Amino acid sequence: MKLRNSLLVRYLLIILIAIMILPLSFPVMAILFYAPISLKEEAPNLYLDGTDIERTWRLAATDLAGASDEEINNKINTLHSKYDKASMFWVDETGTTKLMIPAGQSIPSEWTPSYTVDFMKQRYGGDPFTIVSFIGNSKTEGFMVFQVPRSEMISMGEKIRDEYDYIMVIGTIAILVIFVFMSGIFFYKIRKRLIRVAKAMTTPAENGIPLPISIQKQDEIGQLENAFNEMIKELEISRKREKEEEGLRRQLIANLSHDLRTPLTTIRSHTYSLQKEVMSDKGKQSIELIDKKISYLGQLIENLLSYTLLSSKKYPYNPQRIDVARKLRECFANWYPVFEHAGFEIELYTPEHPVYWIVDAQWFERILDNLFQNINRHAATGKYIGIKLEEKNDRTTLTIQDHGPGMDGQSNGKGAGIGLTIVSLMIKEMNLNWDINSRNNGTTISIWK
């Protein structure tokens, strides 16, 4: 996979751009905000240099040595025309305030020495910027005062900067917000694609296998999508192969079951004929054993054929409302001589009134035959069979119990368990429930609806 298609590289690029933009944003924003303001300043600010103003003011005061009141007034008017944003006044040698520009300042008309000292202390280094100069070369001709707000002594750009300094903060926050927004979009798209893959994985098609998904980008998620599509292909191939093998297996079992029935019937007929012949006791025992094995083999073939038909959904199924209590008594009546001859202790309990289930009568009888057959073959050592059909808590339960060695124990007639497999398939198809509790001292099978 190329680096340009990597999600990691893309996100690292977003972080790198944010790191580069953040320090560059300050000079760029300064240029954008302050350069146009600087270009708009039509004339230089005369108040920027306080030293130059002080020099001009003191020089003017010195030149007024021996000047008349009118000359001093004219000079101050001239200076005010130059520094029109400043306030000016002068006080003569007697402490009387003369010209005041502009008028209405909070200046006393008569100055005392103590007030003069306090005034100079308060104005020194304060706001407004204040210059006090004695007229002439001595301190006997009075003094003149120049005052200008310190806000006038900064450039227009500095004024805008002080007034709109929050713009820089807002700009920085905006860049961070943009970074977070871009990161959010980046991960939102990743999440959306991952949810799409997860939905495709958990949404099977009609055949039980999810559908392939289109690969949008050749990145890490694209690799995941490609691997998912490859997995689907493997599953489809495996499912197809499994179906073919299952079909072949069913066909083989069906053919074998059919082909074995004819010779088995022939063997059984000859065995029946031999039983009528005169023979020794040992021969009779052999014929009886052969007959039992033929019956067992016939039952096994029947179970194999039934299993094949059930698993392929071809076994005839006709559900109807039947009295399971009556059907249970009828079916067990056929097995009663078998268990009695084998010396079993038999317990049978069914309600006197009808108990109706919606099941297939032949399937239900087949289930009972298989369970009774298992007890006769595998639990004969326990010499006990208990059958109970009882209604309790709005549920009818059929319980079949034996005292054999359990399903994990050893018995002479133990087989592959295909009989129970058929029971399980039929119970599931008829929407019944069942449970097996098997121990070394017996097995209990419960079927309920």
C-alpha cells in the first residue's frame, strides 16, 4: 500500500499543517490587519516623540524672555495651531493664569507656590503628558504648560492593535477550531466506513453469507474491505463444496439404504425358514442371534434413511391435533411385552382426560419408538422404565426415565447415536422442546410443549 493512501499519513499531514499554520498565522494576521491601517495614515503623528515636543516647547519658552503678554499669547496660539490636540496655558510672575487653550480647563486663576509644587508632582510621568517650562532664562517671568493625552502619543496601528488585540486570540482559536473540525471530519468518515463494513458483516444474504462490499479507497480500511470480500469468496466456495458433499452423502446413504434392504429381506426370510427346521439347541441360539442382528441392522438402515430425508426436508410431515396421552398408551402397548419379557420394572402414568398437541402422529410415534428402543438396548441392566405425562404450570411434560449406565456408560448395544439425532430433528421441526439429563445411574429425557 502506498504511503499516500495511508490513513496514518493523512492524519499526520493534518497535524503537520496545523503545526505550521499556527506560528505563521501571527505575522500573516498582523499584515492583514495592520498594514492597511498604516497605509491609511495620511500624515505623521507629531505627538509620537515626547522628547521632540519637550525640546520645541522649552525652546519657545526660552525665546520669550522679556516678551509682553501679547507676544506670549501669540506664540502659544501658534504652537496650538501645530499641536491642536494639546491643551496649553501660561502663568505670569504674579501667579495669575493668563491665556488658556482650550478654555474651561480645571486650572485655578491664581497659583500659590504650594499648588504649583503639587501640580508639577502630580503631572510628572503621568497622564496627560505634561511639560512645564519657565519663560525666559529665569524663574521670575512665569511659566507655560503643555499637556496632551498619552493616547495621542501612539501610532494609529498601535491604537488599533490595543483596541482589537482580541482578534489575534480569536484567530488562534479559529485555527484550533478548524484543526479540530478537520480531525472530526477525518474520524467521522473513518467511523462511517467502519460502520458500513460492520453492517455488511452482520447482514447476511438469502444464502446466509454477507454480500461483498465495494472498495472505496486503497487505505487500511480498503484493505479490510478487500479481506472481507476475499473471506466471502472463500465462504461461498466452501458452502458450495459443502452442499455438493452433503448431496453426495445423502444420495450415498439413500442408495445404500435401498440396496441393503433387498438382501436383508432375503436373509430374514431364510432365517425364518431355518427356525422351522429341526436343529440342535446351539443352532437355534445362533439363528435367534442372527435374527436379532438382522432386526438391528434393519432398524439402523431405517434410521439412516430417515435421517437423510429429515436433513434434506423430504420426510413427509403432516401436523395435526392429536391426543398425545392416547398415542403414548398405544405406542407403549406395543413395547410392553418386550420390556416385560426382559424383566423390566414398568411405571406408566398418563392423564385420564385427553391432552392435545399439534404434532405429526407418525413422527411422534417414531420418537417414542426410538427412545424405547434405546432403553431396551442400552439400559437393559437397570431393569427399569418410567413413563409419565403430567400437566403442571400451564405446561405438559412427557418424561421417560431409565436406570441404565447413562449415555457415557458402556453397553453391549451402544451405537453411533443416530436414533437420538433423528429424535432431535423431529422435535425441533414440530416446535417441541426437550432436555436430556444423563448420569451413571440412569437417564431422564423430558419433552414438553
